[in-house]
Amino acid sequence: MDEKDAAETETSSKQPELKKENCIYRTAAVVSEGLERFFYNLGYAVASRPWTVILATILITTLFGLGMFRFELKDSSAPIWIPSNSENLEQQRWVEEMFPTKYRYNMLLITAENVLEPAVLKQMLEYDILVKELTELNNSESDLYNFNWTSICIRLSGQCLSNSILELWDFDAEAIGKLERVEEVIEKIASTSVSPVTKMKFVPTNLFGEITYDQDDRIVGAKATKMMYIIEATTTNELDTKVVGPDLLWEKKFIDLAVNLDKEKKDPIKGIDVSAVRSFRDESDKSFHSDVTLLMVGVGLIISYVAIILGKFNELEHKVYLALFGVFGIGLASLASYGSASVIGMFYGPIHPILPFLLLGLGVDDMFVIVEAWNNLNTYQKTCELKVKIAFTMQHAGVSITVTSLTDFVAFAIGATTTLPALRSFCVYAALGILCLFIIQSTFFVACLTIDQRRQDTSRDACCIWIKYTSFEPNRCSQRVFLPWFLRKFVAPFLITLPMKVFVLSLTVCLLALSTYGTYLLKTDSDLSWFLPIDSYLKRFFHTQDKYFDKLLAANLYIGDIDYFNSRYELSNITRELEQSRYIRGEVIGWHNGFSTWLSTQEAANAAYYYGESLSDTYPETKEGFYKLLNAYVVRSGQQYYESLQWNDSNPRNYRILKASKVSLLVNDFASSEDDTASLSFFEELTNRYFPDKAFIWSINFRNLVTNRTIQKELYLNLGLAFIAVFIVTLILVVDIITCTLVCMCVIFTLVNVCGFMHFWGLTIDTLTSILLILSIGLAIDYSAHVGHTFRTIAGTRDVRARRTITTIGPAVVNGGFSTFLAIVLLSTSNSYVFITFFKVFFLVVTFGLFQGICVLPVILSWFGPPAYIFARSGVALTSAEATHVSLAAPPHTLKREPAQMKGAEDVVSLHAETAASNRHETTVLDRNYIEMTIAKPSQVEQTTLANFSFLEAVNSVEKLGTGLAVEQPLTCDKIILDCEEYLHIEQSNELS
């Protein structure tokens, strides 16, 4: 005990703080003592049969791991980022049924200083020829997989359809080869209004990026251009790359060719980027298998650090094997959680690879708490047999790891109620993992600790256990423990001073203000392309596309089974409103506008005459005439809209009626999530106003918009519910509203700090960061709850208790935070968005969590901390449960030796007989044993605390064990004083001898 603490303790003994044993304190005593008793018995049982516990744990976790046979892997291409009950999914199913995928669009992006230069066009022609020469002959699996360009392309008017600037010359190599000047290309673009290949309107702005215009508004330059290749879809699901087909094989060759062309490109072309339909699925799969090396190296760092911290640098006391088996136990917890989650139908998604790092950090934290409790055993406890020492260790550590594990579990269990499949699946995996980790660390690791301590007690080498030392003297250097010494010598005394308290709180307020501003600026944004590896060719494609081209989303207005004949004005009006809105770029290209224009032509009049129909104001007079003329239009002049209409051929009349249609449009992809959300709301309101439950605007790219609209609400809801649940759990376990409030206040400060600095670090609110923020509650509560709970178990003045709290639990908290940092530090070099974001958020959580737990909370507790438990310790003394277990009611194995025979220079037993009005106090402090006792006159003693009663009762009964039988006798105040005086007399005699 430090001199300053001893002096303050002596002062607090002379002027004791009265503790009212009200309902709250009695409840706290019952809950805390009940948990301590449970973990005492658990530790004793595990230490009695460690090998049985280890084998049973391995067997049970292996059985749980068999659930991996139902393991299901899903990547970002699956609809896992939008609510499972979302209308977007229902609309997608309707689209797939009514308008099944028939085409697959594959694209090259060519960049140059000016793509209109003839040299660029000539190289583009070479690329086009190479693409159209891709073939598959004599496939080993099936002849059905054989193909060439003409067999797989989509034909329009008998010609294979591909789209690029080369179509202006009808892909004629001779004509393109004769181009010499840029002006020739500029003139060709300006003079072409209809594509000679597709016979459709030629829109150059759809092909070029970063366009330059002259004074006459002519296109004279562009830095990027597109080359589109459209092939026939032979697979029903365009994102399923597991099914082999000609389209997928062609796309694979197309991608390989483009990647090689980019490596071999020549001036003036600067870059060739490629995207195929299968690209996203292929590249998403790669993200699952990347950074395995980082995980392995991270595990190695953790094992090394744990071995260093848990043991000492000598042949007998280092803990390499204990560290290895501790990490192995974390692996067992991961296996059990993966298997059990798979059994209940949870899939493994693109953010799940961070789970091993999460469990590694939490598991190592539990290991440090358990070992720190072992190291903090007092002198009496260290004289007990090994099973009892392990029991005392778990008695102290069990409550702490229960608080943190249970709060983490509850936080993720609340998160599992979300409607987002990816978030729900991860939270289930994490909740099961934390539960399994808590059970395994409380049993398996404790069993390993028991076996390792048996080895050490028998003086066997820590590495070569067959070597046994007869007389071992550890080197002095190995006995020095830096972190506890540093916290005790410098941090605790320096922190709990008035100037430093003011500085810490001022810094906290400044950080909170800055973080609040950052939190206000934090945006909600999500993009599936972020989950691609940074070095992915598809990532580069998206980057080039965003750099040179406007961000537009191809979408369709889908209309179901309505009365199309009588919906003439509704169809015109909804199209006009879409074109006038700020959410749509350009004109809406639809069959209805084209059909309405066609009806005023002579061709339509001839068709009406042929069918015996008449037109009134250029519109059919009957429903039958409407459908007959519409059918004639799409067969003749409107062939481009043929695939936009679905007909009901079961009509009993002699003409087909329309059952579904679609209209193509381009939606602006805004930089702000608020604008994206507003566009979805506008589309929903518009379609419901004109065609309730019969129309909607949909695109596969709307998944990001739906996620952005959902995630913010889900995040706030889950954070709120998780925080309330964590508060309730902490209150139940700590049983003190002040401690619980202060701990949760530090958690809130940590969350605000993390959110604010997420903005400054370039992160946004998305599904991944939402998961990490929910996790932050659990981690932040870990750092603060240990401190808050320990503060209540120590007696003395608030300043003394705050300093001793830092020196007692501080090493475990700091080591747990630093080990978490070690587990993630290598992720900063990853090329995966998931791992990089995980590193950033966890770095912030660890940094601010440790600051709040080690610095801010002790300062606040030193001013406003609640009273200690009624069985609280001064220094390192007996707790309530210890005293109870030493008493007559305790198991016989705890009664090892008489108190007068106890040895140790640091054993501190503080016994206070509290009075309402004390006239005389006599304090005797033994320099060697630090046994402090406050003796009052029997007439002035009104009550005795639970700890005093239990310990003195133990002393009274242990003294009678000479015959091997302890006889309980009633205690009186006079007897208590006589026992105390006799105890001190014996100790003083021992000192003199």
C-alpha cells in the first residue's frame, strides 16, 4: 500500500463513512455474493477435474461444429442488404416472372486524352475484332457450351448488336482505317442522328464521358467512351456464376481479354476497364478468401503478447502453452458458434470474416481478467491448496467477465431483431460466439490454467515439461511487471490530483464537442462496390465510370394488368411528370409515346383500315382496335419495344391483350442519401397516385437506395434498444444506479467520439459500420464496467478507491484493449473495405474506450462515486464471499490454517466496527502484515458489517480446529473485541520471535 493511501485510509478509519444497509445495498450484497459463490464453486469444480473439463469441452464444441455441414455462403450480389420483407424484393420477383432476363450487357471503358482521335478509334477497332473472335470449341464438358460471337449475340434486323462510336462507320475496318484527322470524326458525330446499325436515335452523350464542346455546341473532344456488347442470357439468374453456360464462359474470356489488353495498351490509350454481368459475383467471392494471411499473423501476435503478459521471463513461469491453449479455446468458441448458427439457418456473409478478430479480442480480454485475478490473490488465499486458489480466482474474475459478456451478448441479441438479413445474420453469429466464448473461457481456460499451475508448483520447465528443477531461483528481471508498476507508481497518483482531474474533464468536454460536430456531419451512404477488393479490376471500372460519366441508374417503370385502352391520359401524364422531375435524366423512352406518335402516321391509318378499325383524334375507338394496332406497331415500326410488352395469349377473342409493360428511364444517382431516399419516395407516391398497386419503378441498383433508407432507422432503433438492455443488465449485476449511470455515460461518450471521428476518417453509416457501432457498446462497456465494479469492491475515501481501482483492474483493462489493437493492427494494410473499416472503427473504440475507462471514469468516481459495498475491501482483503467461505458454513477445504499462522507482507485486512456516535477509536497498524483494526468500546458498538461478522466468526471457529472439529458459538460484541485483541497479540508475538 502506498504511504499516501495508507495515510488516507487511516484518516478514513478515524472518520468512517457510514453505510446504510438499505434495500439497495442488501440487494447488491445478495447479487454480488450469489455470483461470487457460483463462480467459486465453478472454479473449484473445474480445478478438481481439469482434464475432464478440457476433453468434454472439445467433444461438445466438435458436436456443435458439425452444424457446419449446413454452412451457407452468400456474397454482396445476393439481396442481403435490404429488409427481407421489402417491397423491392417482391417487385424483383414480379419482374423476373414477367420480364425474365434475356440479355447480358458487358462493357469496356476506353480512356485517352481525346477518344475522338483516329488513332484511338483504330485501336478500338482492333479490340472490337478481338472481342468478336472469342470462341469456345470442343468443350470438354458439353457441346452445349461451344459458342462464337454470332451464336451468342443479340440480333437486331439480322445484325449482331454491339454499341460504340464505331457503329457510325458500321464497324467498317476500311472506312475507319482511312480516318486521318479529328475533324472528320467530329463532323461524323455532328451529322449522325440515327445509328446505321440499330436504326435507333444516336445519342452521343450516352457514349462519351467528360465531353468538350466548341462554340457551336458541337462535341470536339471526350476523355472516355464506352464499348457495349450484348449477348443472349442462357442462365435464369444473371448473378449466379455457379451454373456454367455459354454466356458465362464467353464473359470469362471477355474479362481475361480486357485485362490483358489493359496491360499491353499503347498510346494514345490510357486505360481499358471492363465490366461483365458475372464480374460482381466473381470479385465478391475473392473478398471471402483474401487477407487470410493477416488473420494468421494477427493470431500469432496475440499469442506472443498473451504469453508475455500472462507469464514471466524465466524457464519456469512463462506461459506459452497457456497462451496457445487460451487462443485454441477461442477457436473452439468460433467453431461452436459457426456450427450452431448454421444449424438455425443463418448464412455467412461478406462482413462475417471480422468475427474471428472480434472473438479473439473479447476472449483475450477475459483471459487477462482471470489471470489478473489470480495474480491479485491475497496472502491468505495464496496459502490455500490449488483448487481453492482457482476457486478464489474465479470468484473475483467471474463477475467481471459475466458483466462484459452478458452485455455484449444482449447488444448483439438486440441487433439480431433487425430486418436487414446481413446485419441479422452477423448479430446471431456474434451473439452465439460471445455466449460460447464466455462458457469456454470460464471452464476450458480455467482448466488449462489449473494444469499449468500444477506444472509450475512441481517446478517443471514451462516449455520442456519433462525437465524438473530441484531448486529454481528466478532472475530478478523476470519478477518485474512493468504495467502494474507504472499504473501504481505514476498513473494512479498523478491522475487523481485536482489539476489533472480538471485537465481530464476539460479534454473530455473538448473531444465531446468536436465529436458531436462530426456526428452531425456523418452521412448515411452505402455502396456495394465498397465490398470489392481494392485491387479488383471491377473496382477500377467503377472508379473510371464515376470519374468520367454522370452517375445514372438504369431503371424501368413497370405497369401490370390495367385497362391500357382507357388509361391513355394516365400513361401520358405519368411519363410527363417523370420527365419534369429532378430525379430523371433526359427523356423517358417508352412504347406509349412512340405508339401515340405512330398513330398519327399514314402507316397507322393503313393498319387501321386493314383491321377494319377507325381512329378518332388519332386514337382507336375500341379496345380491340387499340390492341390490334399496338401489336402491328411493335411488329413494324416499334420493334425496339417488342420486349417491353407482355401479352396475354389466352384471351378467348381473336386478338391479344396486354398484361404488363415497362418504360425505360435513367435515374439520377445523387451524392446525398437524403436525395436518394427522396427519389424512392417520389416514385412510390407517383405510381400509387396513377396506378395503385399496379405500377412501380424498379432497378436492381435500387438496392443501395433501399439500404440507405433503412439503415439509419435500423441503426438508431438497435442502438437504443441495445443501450437500454445493456443498462438494465449492468444495473442488475452491479445493483447501483450511480455506478450504472456513470458507466453508461462513459459508453455514450465513447460512442459519440467514435461516430464523430468516423466522419473525419472518411467513413459513413452503412450496414458494416452499423454492426461495428452496435459492437462498440459491448466493447465500451467492457472497459468501463470493470472499473465501476472494482471501485465498489474497495473501501476507503473516494480518492483512495479511485487510485486502487486503477492499480487493481487497470492492467487487465489496458492489456485487453492493447490485445484488441494487436488483433486488428495488421488489417490497416488490407485491401478489403470490410477489414479496413473494421480497423478504423475498432481503433477508435479501443482508443476512446480506454480513455473513458482508465482516465475519465476514475476521475468522475473520485468526485461522485457511490459508497463501497458493505463487504468492500481496504487494499487486498477478504471479500464477502471469501469471508463467508472461511466461516463455519463454508466447505471444509477452505479452512487451511489458523489466521495467526498466515504469512505475507502485503495482506491487508481492514475490520471496522461502525458506530453512530463514536467517542474513542484505537487504531493499531502492523507494519509487516498491514492488519488494521478499529476497536470501539462494546457499549458504543451498534452494528457490525457482514464482512466483520463473517471474518471474526471464522477466526473464532478456526481457533477450535485443533481437534479437527469446528464448533459454532454465538458471537457477542464483547467476544468480538476479545477475539480482535487476542489476534493482534498473537501476531505481535510472532513479529518479536
